[in-house]
Amino acid sequence: MTRRILVLNGPNLNLLGTREVDVYGSATLDDILVSIRSAAAEHDVEIYDLQSNAEGALIDALQEARSRADGVIFNPGAYTHYSVALRDAIASIDVPVVETHLSNVHAREEFRHTSVVTAVCVGVVAGFGPDSYLLAFDALRRHLDC
């Protein structure tokens, strides 16, 4: 049975590869998606994705995931730290979500140490650059196979 996973990315992640390369690396979002799709192909998993700078579009994607996805890999970007609306959207769907970050948010500015979405996610992967997405994919795939 083919599984379907949404890779959802929040604000400014469309600028990966050119934005704060010392923090986020030189890989673009497209590069990351290619590597996830390659890994997914080996496990009969279909990947679909969305990036938006708009909180409402991310909420809509999470709500749509109820009928379209078996799981979600989600990098909420800056919304991680204050979007109760995204937290509530994750809590309201019966789809496992893995919170994912390129950088180690706990080694950065104090305000980045708090995530309002962590408590409603099945897990968190952070600090491994683009490999964070591959680790999140592997963990989510294994979680779904339980």
C-alpha cells in the first residue's frame, strides 16, 4: 500500500540556498525535496509538498492532510515559536506530524528555544541541515509502519 506524506514548509524557506547560508546551508528547498522523493521512491511512499509564507495556507494544508496524507513533515519556520493557530491545526487532525528544522534551534537565539507546536507532534528533528528532512522522513515512515 502506497503511503502519502506531505512535506510542508513555512515562511522564508523558499529562500533556502541564498538565505543565511551560514545558518541554513546552500541546499535549496528543491534540492531537499529531490532527496526526499528519492528516499520515498525506495519505500513506496508518495511525496507532495507545499511551501507558503502565509499562516492560513499552512493551516489549510494541515486540514486537507486529514484526507490526503498519512503523515506530515513540517518545518513551520518562524511560526514555530508563536503560532497557536498552527498548533491547534496540528492537534485537530488525526495525522502524525514531525516537526523539522534545518538548524539546531536550541543553539540559537533564546526566542527560538520555545516551540508551541512540539507538544502536538509525534517527534522533532532539528540541527542536521537538509538531512533533518531525511531523518524526519525515515522516522515518520517507521512510525506509520507500526
